[in-house]
Amino acid sequence: MNHDYRKLMRSTVNRMICGVCGGIGEYLNIDPTLVRLIWLLCSLASCGTGLIVYIVAAVIMPENDGSVG
């Protein structure tokens, strides 16, 4: 059986601050800039809650070391 799976990890290539949006973009196979724009709009609409979620994601998500995916 083939266990081909992907893990959500912070990007080391497409990173602006911590690589969270870059990692999400790589996981979903979409442009990380689009993820950043959506994240910004959601953060503004939620009065900054997106910033807290970003910090939590930066702490929880492991960094991609190139061995997976």
C-alpha cells in the first residue's frame, strides 16, 4: 500500500516572517501571496484575531527541513 501523504509545515523557501502562509500555500498548491492576502483580509475583518492565530500557527507548525514532501 502506498502511504503518500503531505504534512503542513512552515516554509523555508516562501517565507516573509515565519513561513506560515508560505507553508499553507505549498500544502494547498496555490500561490503563497494569495494566502497572505486572504490572511490579511481575514485579520482586518476580525479586528486582529488573525495575528494571534498566525503567532499560534508559527509556534505549532514544524519547520520544513526538506526531508518530507
